[in-house]
Amino acid sequence: MENKKINITVDGKAYQVKEGNTILETCKKIGINIPSLCYLKDVSTNASCAICVVEVKGARTLVRSCVSKATEGMEIRTHSPEINQARMTNLELILANHPKDCLICERNGNCELQELTATLGIKETPYGKTKPVEKNDTTSLSLTRIPEKCILCGRCIAVCADVQTVYAIDFAGRGLKTKVSTYRDKGLGNVACTNCGQCALVCPTAAIVERDESKEVFADIYNPDKVVIVQTAPAIRVGIGEAMGMEQGALVTGKMVSALRKLGFDKVFDTQFTADLTIMEEGFELISRIKNNGTLPMITSCSPGWIKFIEHFFPKSLSHLSTCKSPQQMFGAVAKTYYAEKLNIDPRKIVVVSIMPCTAKKFECKRPEMNSAFDYWKEKLNLADKDNFFDVDYVLTTRELARMFKQTGIDFRHMPEEDFDHPLGISTGAGVIFAATGGVMEAAVRTAYEVITGKPMENIELNVVRGFEGIKEAELDLDGTKIKVAVAHTLKNARVLLEQIEEGKSPYAFIEVMTCPGGCLGGGGQAIPTTWEIRQKRADSIYKEDNLKAIRKSHENPAIKALYDEFLVEPLGHKSHELLHTNYVERGIY
Amino acid sequence: MKISDLAKLNELKENAAKKILPDKPYIAIGMGTCGIGRGAELLFDNFERTIKERNLDIILKKTGCFGFCSEEPLVNLYIPGHPLIIMHQVSENDVIPIITGVLKGIMPYRNVLCRIEEWDFITGKFDFGKGLTDYPLWNEVPFFKWQKKIVLRNCGLIVPDDIEEYVAVGGYFPLFSALNNMTPQSVIDEVKASKLRGRGGAGFPTGVKWELMAKVQADQKYIICNADEGDPGAFMNRNEIESDPFMLIEGMTIGAYAMGASKGVVYIRAEYPLAVRRLKSAILQAKEYGFLGENILNSGFNFDIDIVEGAGAFVCGEETALIHSIEGKSGRPTPRPPYPAERGLYGKPTNINNVETWCNIPVVISKGGSWFTETGTEKSAGTKVFSLVGKVKNTGLIELPLGSTLETIVFKIGEGTGSQKRVKAVQTGGPSGGCIPVEYLSTPVDYESLNSLGSIMGSGGMVVMDQDNCMVDVARYFTEFSNGESCGKCTPCREGLAQTLKIINKFTQGKATVADIHTLEELGKVIKATALCGLGQTAPNPVLTTLRYFRDEYDHHMIEKKCEPGICQDLFSALCENSCPLHMNIPRYLQLLKEDKLEDAFESTLRDNPLPSSIGRICHFHCQMKCRRESIDASVSQGDIHRYISDTIYKEGKAPAVYEKIKKGRLPQTHKRIAIIGAGPAGLTAAYYLVRLGHDVTIFESESEAGGILRWGIPKYRLPLETLDFEIQFIKELGVHFVFNTTIGRDIAFADLERDYNIVIVGIGAQSDIALSVAGNKLDGVLSGMDFLKDVAKGKQLNIGRHVVVIGAGNVAIDAARTAQRFGSEVTVVYRRLKSDMPANKDEIKGAEMEGVNFLFLCNPKEILADTSDKVRGIELMKMASGDIDLSNRRKPVPTGESFILACDTVITAVGEEVEAGFLKEFGIKTNSNGNISCDHFSFSTSHPKVYAIGDAVTGPATAAEAMGIAKKAAEVIDFNLMNKRRFHKLFRGFEYSDEVPLKPEGGNRHYTFKRPLEERIGNFKEINLGYSKEQAYAEASRCLRCDVRVIVNTEEE
């Protein structure tokens, strides 16, 4: 059945093709690109834009190739005066209410609408504006919505609803008043939005973008009184190359480091360092919970979109979350305490910038409790409440960093390969794989196994939790103690595991949840486009980097060992508790 | 009481039959929404109170609507032994007489619409009684005559919320039969055999749709009734549910059985509270009697119906949107496939049919599919219910066999506009449909034929439009509706309709260009081809059909910036001004007169109209037909006032001062030479404006004097020569050269004009009488009306004899008749239609009657009879009967076969005139098939590059004012073409006058001018209309409501 072939005619030529595909997919396979706009593979079949229309013999109207399947005997025309006119007119209609300020748009050069306009060769349009300009939504710390640029394709809604089951946005109003909006138009910052940014990743235009903080970062870089240090998340090294025009999934760790130095950061560190630290803390937390009959399953807490999701939708299950901060926040706390002390820098002069594949991190770093360093220094430096500072000052996405590189004339492709600075730049293969779904689990197991059993792990590559299956399960034998673990990516899959927990049917001891499809490498702040093919290439690079690392287990990271020796004393110790662990809040849905 | 077997059902029916034919009188009030809207509730209360107070043995019922909405409230009156009487327009005052009559056993003599002797409920027949033949049978009334009531079989005759009455007329027997004697498949087969198609508009074969659904296996299936009737002007479904809810429930129950569904939903508009109430009550009753719910009729079959009230979004008529709406989501359509039959409500297989489709089911089962196909056409079987509304005399709910023509609907059932106004178009299918022009009304109403005209059947809305409808505005209205109802999902509908509306608004504001027409067409095509759902795919129909059939109206808005019917407010100042062919600023001169600025008032009229006094006497007064004052009492006599103004100015010798001003305003010499052929009203007007624009103008006239029809056709008693001469004299003074007694082609070669002039304007009028095509039309004594009037004007001695017969009904006929009568002859005007159909001025007809002219209506000449010396001795006239109303909105004269002879000495024929332009052909000037000069509507250019044409020569016979209006427009265009500059406006000026709107109507009733007494008119041509006195003129002027003043009201934005 699966390989059944059908006979169709396209533009007068006969073809034998696989059954079950849409006309659009089928034509693509035989070398005909039908222009489309609102359709996005694996995300949206809203079928609203009416660009990908084709003629099917016998049909009353033109047919949308993105949702209509090719069937036996179908006679299809992919271009004709009528089809071309329809595509042009519909695109012109979209353009009528879309601002023509491409030159000063942040998606300039990477905009599907712009590209399609060029593809269809539209040079002028008879249509003028028909609707008033709506105000931008700047209520969110992570994302900005620019409704004027919205073409109502529905991708953001589809990804929010179908991939994430968050339903933060939907169409509101009708006719020309139709818009993408939040519950009662309150704005993304005031509703149950997880800030995952998948909407921004799938938006064909710049209607929804990350909240850009590059200007502020530039200002601090150019300020001689500031010590600006940067941490880069594991997924950046497989994303920034793409954003700088290199091939998909390019692994560019060394170039990234030298480019960041060139950009003017005083120190270039690696979030993988604190990823290793996370493994230490989280690993010991898990062991402790297992030993002490703590709340199980324990669920990872590295992914801030996921954190906000559970706070909104499953507040009763918050105790299942690991109390560990995410690696980015651990980094900020360590940088402004341990590192500041070590180098004897006034923590207030330190600016911590995170380069993240993630828009939710922008929100995370502004959570009020994320000021452990301030608390640490408060008494010592006699600080007042108004002097409060956050552990992490700015979060930039892959895309923002790429723009900064471009603005400063960095020839990224030809940058030399350099190493991270010490000591917060030293990491293991376990830290690297945090970027992929299953990575935290795999890293944790590498450490937990050895800590619990006291024996080295034979095969540290835990293939069973790799790959893009929605929910992955594994049973681990920790020297006789058998535990079941699960890995989920996307909030839709997380929801399944949570519902299991709330029903009391969860068989797992440990669960890893990543908000974005594929994990951080498919994060909402990554290079556009991000497709499943591209995610795979990024994952391949991540596992390659893991392989290349001399040390591949977090507990073997010498810098981590030094951190404990010099400062933290022991995992789950007092300082760890103060600086590396956190608590969560219950949030409503409305 | 649960009905579980046939015996019980029969027993119920027999008992209930006494409700339909009781042994005592009953009165039933039509209480659909339409009846209630016209006071049926009060009426019912009155009846109820009276019956109660007097303790009378009369049954009082509330029934539904019998369909004739414009005649509501309808009351059914039954006295045993007599036919059922249907009374119309019954008011509270009729209550006592009706009841008194009933008590005495006497039928009322007023307000009776018709009688029903027997009624075929199709599922059962009832005999009410014979007699009362003074009243027409129901199907002799034009409104009902052409109808066939299948769906509406019970409507207005049974009590809608009494299940027993429904059973009494045979209801629920079909369900019983389906459940007991038929398999689900055989039910489907019967529906397939009936060729019933979806009545919601798309026309998909119902049986096929059912079969698709029946074949899908599922634990749960749904059926839905789409009662989301959203078209403006459509109320079929509302009425069907209000008047006969059980018919719908039974249809759905049968359908559910056939398709294996156990749940039904009626999705109905919340704006239909009465329908919802009756349906709810009906569902409860059906359950109580075991026709719905568990184990229906003891068959083991379970089916229940829920009601979901929709908030009234037009798009929810679309299947997928409707399903989403029921599910509690926003009503937005999704692409099909998957079709609801595969994945519908809550993901389960679902069938959706329209109310009317379901309502057809019980009769299909009762009478069989083949019986059903006896009605309608091969492809479109059965009947269709329409709501007939708009500019039509009889409005209401009608049902007639598919394939009946639009003409039947509009003119036979609707009886035309019911006024003098012409039907222009019919809009079918509501905002999704198209406007079909009157020329196409012979089209049969079926799915395919309407599609071929660019319209659709839709759910059955039918809006009739007359000459006062602006088709651009109609397109705008429906586009605005669709645009507002678009769900906003897909680009073509959301953005395309908004752009369409924006562009149409450019037309209504006079800002459109030719490119806009192209864009509208292109947009319409793309929206149709690519919108996601039916709403979008059909929304461009009103625009596309009006562009197709009424392109000239778009052109008027675009090129002339005029809206002839006076709808598009931005394009005119006042309705009178807009309807005046010369676009005289009427409110201005009325106000100036009111303010006692007589000279200014005169100057204002003179700048707009070169012959204000003459035209003030003889105009057709288009302005009066549109005057808003008419809605209060009577229109303002604008013409009599401008006649008063100019007469007074002339009398008081004040003209020269004004003339001086106008002469001074003549633009500098352009040295462009213009020749005008014909010194009639058109030629004179063109000359008047062109000479003032600085051109060198020469008029060539074959007669010895100027004036054309005004001099030679209009009798002096209407227009004294001195008035005409005085006004023509001024045109001469302006510098126009006149060359009289000169015929082009005979006295001067056309080639000379071609050579010597920059421009040649042909304004030769339409002066040739059309010959009467009957035997004897060449006899001695047969005269043409135009020739006769001309001869009289020239003072020729004529011997017309004692008896004169005039054939015709236009102004020429009446002029000829009154003129002949002045020579002492006995005159008879013969016309084949009715007096009300006469095109002549009403005042002229009245004058002729007063002076003793005889009229013979419904008579048509058969032959003119000769005496032995080949002279007329009489005329044989065929008696005509008034037939159906034809496309011209008049009753068609039909020969009766009976004729008679009228002795006479002279026959004057005045059945119309035509243009004599044949001689121009050899100069390269083309004519149309009707003889008119072929000429562009807006540029007045002919097929000859130098030659323009104006007046009746272009339009065929029309009024003097219309000819002058064309000449005025042509002067503007010609000047622009010559000078390549807009200069025409320089001939006009502003005047100071108040813009205060009278807060209440002033000036009292309409003032009538003094007329010469009858005895003073005999045997002479003295002017009859003596005009206004000063007081009258001032008072009449102050009657103007000043609708030219637009007050801008600030309305808060939502």
C-alpha cells in the first residue's frame, strides 16, 4: 500500500508517482516547484494564502496544491495565464497591507514574502492599503509582534497549537479585521505564552521576532568600565554558521569563539561549562531523590519554555521539576560570584551576555529570582535593594548574534579557530550534547551511572535516547537498580508525560523535557529556516563534537572539579543551594 | 401518548382531522414573523378578547404564513359547509364585522383574498366545501396562480405547534412507512429517484450525498439541518420552520434512519426566535408522541435532535464553518476534502442539508421519487421556494416548479413593480448571486441556467430592482455585506473583497478610472477561482454580473461622474438636479427666488438652460418625478417656477442687463469653426454654449426659422411663438450664425462643411413618423402626426373633416388630437393599452379630456377603410384585452378577435418617430439598426472623425430637455477636444444664497398655475397655462426641502 504508484499528468506530461502525497510534494519530487507561502511542511496546512493554486481538470475552482492529494488519473497544470494571474493577484493583495519597508526590516534578505514577490516578478500593484496599522505587541520579554507585517498565514498559530499545545495565539476578529491575537488582546507577555519562539521561527515575515537587545549589548561592549563576558549555548556552534551563510548544520565552534572575541567581548566562555555543572547538581539531586523517596519522576529544568509551560498548565506537578537552574543561569551566578571573586572584579561591572538558541531565555534571565549573585554580594558589598542586578544581563539569539557579526564586518567563514577562555570555557562532551533532545539525559546517565555504581560506563553513547522521536524511553540498570527514563521534546509530548504523572501512571524516575522540536538545536532563536532535515544536520554536528571531545563526562571536567574544590565544596551543598538551585511559581492560564 | 403502531397513528389522525374540519366556525390568524410584523398579534388579542367576552363558540387558532407577506395580516375563516376563506390586510376594525358575520353564518364581503374549496396537503386531501363563487379560488389569484406548493403545503393552513394537526394532514405516515416498510437503502434509493438536489444553493444531489454518508461505518454519525439563513432579503427557512416545524423534524428523522445517524442538530440563527420557539416545542411534542427519541414508533430506531443557535455569521452557512461553530470554535471553513461525510462534527461522519431539502423528504417518501420528478425539469426536479422582495408589487414567499421563468416570478406572480417604474434587474441568490437584467428574465430558474448567467440559485432570495436602483450601488451593497461577513481566513476573500469594495467606492464617488474596471474584473475572477469556501467563491458575482450587464452604469459613474438613479450621493447635489437632463441647479434658483433675487435666479437658470421660459412650459419635468417633497405631499413645481422667473424678467424688461453679463463672459475668440446641422433644441443648445466658449458657430437649418420641434411640433397653446422667438433671439445676439432654408446634401455639399469647419455637429432630431403597418395606411386622409402639426404651425389650410381618429398615446398624439379638436373636429384617440400606460404628459392627457377629446383604450387598428374614391371612411379597430404584465412592466394587449368600425374622415398616426439619417451614410457616418446615428455615449463622436451627433438623432425620439442635455454635455466634450483644456466651467458662476434647511416643510400644498378657462380655448391656439402669480411662485419655491444641503454629522467611530 505504502509504495503504491499512481499515474498523473502534470503540464501535459505523464508521470508515475507515489500515492498519498500532496500535489505540491509530488510536483516537487518531479522537479516542479510550485510557489507557496502559508504552507509549511510539518507545521501548517492552513491553506489560506491561495498562492500554491494549480488547475486540476474537472475541478470547479483552482485547487490548493498544499493540501490536495495527487490521485490516480489526475490532470494537473502548474502554470497557465489563469493560474499565474491568480498567484500574482493574491500576492498583490497580501502586499497591499504589508509595509514595503523591506530595506529596514530585520527579515530583509531572509523573508519568504520578499522572496516570493521576487519569484513571481511583481513590480507594481494596483492595490492600496485597506486596513489601519495595529500597534506592536511589546508586552513580552522574549518576543515582539509586529501585526502590520503579519500576512495571516497561520503558521505561528499552528505551531503554537499543534506542536506546543500552548494555544497562546489564535485568529481573532473576522474579515479584514482578522488578526493574530492573544486572549482578550492582552499581549504575549500577559498570557500563557511559554516564549518558546517557535512562532518566530516559522513566521515567513517579520511579524513576530525576538526582542532585539543587540543595541544594549553593543553599548556595554563599547563601555570601557564594563567587563563583558559572553557564554554560548551548545546549540549555537551548530547554528551560527548557518546564520552567517555557511552550510546547514556547520560546526563552527572555533570560528565562533574568535568572532566573539573580535566583536569585543572581554571573555568568551561556554555554557557547556555550566551544563557539566548542571549534570553534577541534577545528577546528585536525582540520586538523592531515588535514595530518599523524593518526588519522582524528576524532570529536567534546563528549558525555560518548558518551565513556564508547567507553571501555567500543570502547576500541581511543579515538585517534579529538578530545582536546578538552567546552565545559562548557573553560569551567570557562577560568573558574578566565583569568577568575580577569583579575578577580583566588582560584580557590578560584569556584564553577562548569553548567546542562546532560545527566546525563552530572555524571559528566564529576567525572572525576579535570578539574582543570586546580588544576594551573594548584598551584605558583602553593602548593597541596597535598588542596586539589584541579574545574574545574566542579556540574552541574544543566534539570529541577533549573526546580525551583530554582520554589522561589525566579521568575515565569519574565514575566522580563525580559537579556544574558549579559562576557566568557564572548559567543557566536556556531556555538555555539548545538551543541544540535542535526549542530550541531558545521556549526559546525566554518564555521570549518575558512574557515581552510583562507582564503575566506568562501558558504552557512554546512549543511542536509545538519541533521534527525533517525540517521546523516547529507556530502562537503565544502575548496578541492579533499574530505573525507567523518558525523553520528550516539544510541549505537546511533554504534555503527554505530565498527564501521565497527574494521573499517577508515570513509570519513570527521570524525564528530560526540551521545549523545542529536536531540542535546543531547533530552538526558537535559531537560524531561519529550521526544518527537520536541518535539525538532523545540526544534531549530527553536535554528536560529532561530543566525539571529538577529550573528556566526555561532566564529573571529569577539571574546571568543574576546581569549582567545587575552590568554591562550591560539594554538589547540593549550601552554596549550590544558594546559587545554583531555584524555585518555581504557579501561573494561571488566563 | 406514544404512538407505537399504525392503528394508533390512524386513530390519532382521525381524531385530529376534526381540528382541520371542525363542526363549528374557526378563525385562524397568520402569525409568522411577517404577520406579527404587520399587527397579527394585536389582531389575535382582539379576536380572543371579543370571543371570550361574548362567550362565543368560535375556535381561534394561530397559524403560520400562507406566503403573501405584503397582504398580511392574513386571516383564515372557516364556517362549516363553506369553502375556507382567506382574508388579507385584516385590521382590528374588521374584528367585529367578521365575528358578527360568522355568528350569522355570512361570509365577509371585504378583505377577501380568495377561497379554498379543497386543499391537497399531498400527504392528505381536505374538502372544505363548495360555493362562495364571488370570491376567486386561491389559484386564480395571480400571486398563487403559478405556484405549486409542495414544501409549503401546510404553511398557513395548519397550526404549526400542534402535532395533531400535522398528523391530521397525513404527517408522520411517511416516517411510519419508512421505518416499517423500507430499508435505509430503499429510502436512499427513493430520494435518489426523486432527483432532489440540495436546496441550500449548491444543488448537490441529495440521495447521492446520503449514500456517501450511509456507506461510512462509524460508532456515531450526525445529521445537521442548516437553518443559518443569512442572505439579506431571504426568509424561506424561517417561514418554513415557523409555519410547519414538524415537516422538518420528520424529514430529518427519515434521513437519520436512512443514513444511520442517531443525533441531529438544527443549526439555526438566533435572530429567528419564533422559529426557535416553535421548533423547540415541536421537538418536545414529537418526543411525547414517540416520533422522536428512543425507539421511534416502536421500531427500535433512536434519534434525537438538538438545536444550536448560531450567532448569525453568514459564513456559517458553509458546511465546515457551520460544523466548527457547533463545536464551539469560531466559524471558519477548512478545505475539503475531508468532506463532512468522512470527518464532520466532532470528527464523526456528518451529513448537512438545508431546511428546505429536509422538508421535501416526507413527500418524497409518501408519494415516491417518480412522483416528485413530475414537477420541475429533467435536471432540477421538484419545486423551489423563493422569497420575492424588492421593487415588486406582490412580495412574499412563493414556491414554484423549478424551470419556471424569472418572468413568471417577477411579472406574473409579483405583477411587476406596481408603479410606473420599470423593472431593471433581479438579484438571485443574495450576496452570492448575480443581477440578472430584465432582458434575460425569460431564463428558466434552475441551477444550470442561473449559473450560465453568472448568478446562482442560492437558497432562494429574489430581490427585484427597478430603474431607481443604481446597479453600481447594488454591487457595492452586496460587496460590503460579503466583505463584512468574510471570515478573514483566506487571502482572496479577506483582502480581495476589501479591495473590491474600495474600488467600487471609487465609482460611487466618481473617482474611478478605466483601469479600475479591469482590476474589478480581474479581482473578481481570482476571488472566484481561489477563495477557500463558497462565500468567497461567489462573493464577486454581484460585481461581475453588474459589470457584465450594466457596464454602462459603471461608465456613467466613471466618465460622466453621474449616477442616473440618484443613489450615489457624492455625485449630485439634489435629486431634482440629478434627474434634470440639463442638470439645472434647481434648489439654487428656488432659493434665490425665495430670497427675492430675481435677476440672480434668472441668470442661474439661463446659464444652465438657454431656453428657460420655453422649456419651463413644455418640459417632461423629470425633476418632479424625483422630488423628495413628494414623500410629504406633492413634488415642487420646479418648471413652473423657472418659467415664472424668466417670464417675469422678460416682462419687466430686465433681461438685457443679464444678457449683457453673459455676453461679456464670452471667452476670447478661438477661431475654431463649428457647423451645426439643425436648429432644434439640441442644435440651439450646443450653439449657445460653444459660441460663449469663443468658437465661431454656424447653424444650418432646412426650415425658414429656428426652433425645430419647439416651433413645428409643439402647438402654440402650449408654447407661444413670441416666447420661443424671444429666447432664440438671445442666442442670435450671442453671435451664432444661422443659415436657413438650407438642406445639407442638397443646398450645400457635406464635403464643403467637412472642408470649412473644424467640427460638424449633427442635430437633426427624430422627425419622421413611423408608418402604421395596417392596410389602408396610404389612403387619402391618413396623416402623420408630425406632418399634421407642422402644417398647422406653418398655417397651411387643412381639411380634416368632422371625425378625426388619432392613433397613439405619446405627446405627439395628444398634441395632434387637441390641435385637430381646435379645428372643430370630433377627435378620438385610440390606444391599444390602458390609459395608465400612456407615455404622454399626464397634464396633456387631462387637458385633452377636459376639452372633449374622446379616448378609446384597448383598441388596435386593424384596417383603415376607404370609400369609393380611396378616401378614408373609417377605421376597423380590434378590441384588445389586458394580458399579463410584460417586461416593460405593462400589461400586454392581447387581441380579443372582436372588432368594430369607427367612421372617420381623417386618421392621424402618431405611433412614434424615427431619425432620418440615411443621407449621412454616404459621408461615412454610420447609423444603428434603429436608424439612430451611431455615436459614443460619452464623447458624442461618430464614425466620422470630424462629426459629432446630438439630441434625438442619437437617442431616437426623446424630450426636448433630454436633447438639450446631450447637446450641453457634447459642447463640453467638443470644446475640450478642440482646446485640450477644461474650460466649460468658466461659463458658470457661483451665487450667494442661504444654505439653511427648512426645519419643517414650508409653503403649504402644491400650487397650481392658472389655466385658461375651457370656453376661451375653443377654436384658438391661445396659451392655456397662464403661469404662477408672484405669491404662488414664491410660496411654491419655499416648498423646496433643500436636499442639496448636506449636513455632515459627526458619528463616533465604533
